[in-house]
Amino acid sequence: QQSNNDAAANILSILASMQRYPNHVPTQSKGLHSLWVLSWDNDNATTIGRLGGIPLLLNSMRLHSNTMTLQSNGIAALQNLAMDCQNRDIITESEGVAVIVEV
């Protein structure tokens, strides 16, 4: 199992790649899949929320609304992330419910 510092560094790397290449579908889809897998761990889910991953995830879903694999990865990640109360607030404040309904 990764240490918290290693996991946070991995999450930062994923988010940086997603931010750097917003229009590159494979990068976005792989990033969302990685966030989904990492978000199964409660500490990682909290870290993803605190590092700004939720607005980035939602933006990816908005930009690539016709890419079903990406949408599926995003929804799965949001499901895990929403287990954290603060993350639920971030999802709501970032208009995530509208994104989820549109899928």
C-alpha cells in the first residue's frame, strides 16, 4: 500500500496531466479511471477533493460528454468521492449534480 505522501504525489501528477491536456480524451479518461481507483481509499478520496480534483473531474466530464468510457469513469469516481462530506459540498458547489444528471 502506498504511503500518504506517495499517494498525494500520484494524485497531484494525475491532476496536473488532466489540467495540462484538457482536450486529450485518452489522458482525461485514464486520469478519471485512476482517480476512481485511488478514490476507493478514504484518505485518497479526501486528498483528491482537497487538491482540487473534483472541479477538474467535472470539467472533463463537461468537455467530453459524448465519450461514454470517460463518463463512466467520472461517475464511478464521483460515487466514491461523495462518501466524504466535504467532497459532497464541493460536488454540489461545482454544479456536479447537473453534470451527473446529463450523463
